[in-house]
Amino acid sequence: MTGDALPIFQGGDAWLGPDMAARPSEWIYQLADEEVAELEQTARALDPKVGDILEISRDNAPLPVLAPALAKMRRDVLHGRGFVLIRGVPVDRLSYRQSAIAFWAIGMHLGEAVPQNARGHTLGHVRDLGYDYSKPTARGYQTNARLPYHCDAGDIVGLLSLKTPKSGGLSSIVSSVTVYNEMARRRPDLARVLMQPVYRDRRGEVPEGRQEWYAIPVFNPHGGRMLVTYVRSAVRKAQRFDEVPRLTSEQEEAMDLLDAIAEDPAIHLDMEFRPGDVQFLNNHTILHSRTAFEDWEEPERKRHLLRLWLASADGPAMPEVFFDFQLRTRDGRPGGIIAPGEVLNTPLEVDDGGAGDRRDRMFDATARG
């Protein structure tokens, strides 16, 4: 171990899982009867009025009863502990499309939806499609495999639980700020390794003028905060390119330690999803994981979550390097996966590759990192 001591970050986003587990009322928000009624009424009213769910915004889904609580959640997620679990969306009384509308309406109070893949999907589906997670272009959400700790793109990732599996599929989250702090205390030499750029695979989702890979540090101190971006599977898959430098033993050791700290029950927080639960996470200060799961045989019972990636205009200041693997929105926020010719759309079919009307109001060809 060499070099001076690294800074330790003491904000509210540096928490320990057991502490959070002991105080569930701080991060679980049970919808009140009047809030449930408002969501249900809004979803039913908007269903026949909108074609593409992209047409829904805070203007036509103001949610005046729930909005004050959502405003506090937005602050907590972006500038506090970094996560919240909303419980009680009435998916049992709403149609599939109406449930998606309710989820989207909630999400619009935390940010603006950005694309999650090269097909421009702004409403994602987390469901086992039988894909092989080891393949370079496979995405973990399309499998039933255990997912290592990682983060997504955009400022916030949101999940709505529609159906739960037969067994397994536990959601686990960890403060990536706490993970950094632990590495800085135990092995500052390895923490410094992850402050240097690490190459990651774009998994075939390549913005115009970019390479199939990119490089970004895992640990990014910026604006008085520690911002973390980590997807080890993308690091591993980038090694398929001859042009990408080979991983060093120090990088492997550093990522092994990061993974071990995140997996420690004294560090992370486990939670079980129920139908109607909505989870929002700050991608810059939270890493998330999922245990492997066994699904039901019947297609209509299979585990299914809807997903949003959100860009929030009032999110934390971002280092410029974050706009290499994502392009930026007109508000200057991380804009998800932007590919040539991409058309934003909200497919309700799990494997739909089609596109709706072009929605480029957020993006500007000149607003690229």
C-alpha cells in the first residue's frame, strides 16, 4: 500500500445495509388509500387518451395528492441515501397497460425517461428470455442468472414489480460510496487503481462516431461527492477486442475486492419485491444485484418487472467522462444508450423490436459528449 490516505465520504449516501434494514420506515413508502386511488384513477383516465405512453408527462399526470411525497423521494434518491421503495401500486386491479401507465406517471416526477438499448426502448422489461449471460451482447436482465453488483445508465433506475418468481430473485443493493470508503481504508492502493480508466464493452450498442468499447474510471470524485460506475461483465467482455489493453493483475485484484465488499452482509441491503412495489435507485451512488431465480412454468405467471432509466435535471454534477458511454440530454444529464437512427418508443411486448413515432425532443445532435 502506497501513497497518501484517500478521502472518506461521510454523506447520507454512505450507509450500511444492516442499519437500513433496522429502519425500514425511512426508505419504504406505503402508499395511502387516497394515493392509491389517485394512481388508479389517473391510469384509467389516461389509458384511452394516449397512444404511446411517451405522451404522458407531469403535465397530464400531475398526481397532486402523491406529488409532494414524490418530490421528497426525488431529493432523497438524488442527494440523500440514494434509494426508495414505494409499496402498493394497485397492479392487481389495473390492466397490464394501465400498470405501465401508473409506473410511468410516477417516474415522470423523478426524471425524464432515456433509452435503455439501441432500439430506443424507454420502457424496459426485466424478464428471463433464456439468453446466455456469458455472450458478449447478452444483457443480464434477459436471463434468470444471478447478477453481480453493477449500475445502469441515466441518473436513476426504476423498477415496478408485476409478477414474482417461484423462488429466488432477491433484490440486493449496496452504497457504492460505502464500498469505495471501505476500499480506501483497507487497500488505498487498489482504490487508486479503480480511479484510473477501465475499458468496457458497449455490447453492440454503439453511438455514432464511437468505438465498440470505452474507458471510464470506477471511482470518480467530483463536486464533493464520490460517483461510481461499475459493470464488471462489460469490463470482462471488452477483453474480446484486440485493441483493448489486457486487464492487469492489480485491476483484477481491485475488482475482486470491490465485489467482496459489496457481497458482505455487513455492507449490503437485501429486499424482497412484492407485486406493486416500485424501487428507485441512484445509479451514481448505488450498485444493485439480484440472486438467481426459478421461474414458473406458466407464461402468465413468470417473473416480470418494468424498468425506467431516468435523467434528472437536478441530479449531481457529472464529470465529462460520463458522457462517453452515454450521450447527454438537453439538460446536460446522462442520456442512456443512444444509437444511430434510434427512435424512442415504449414497447409493452417483452421482445418487441419495433419503434413508434420519433421522439427526439430531449436530444440534440449537437449536444453530445
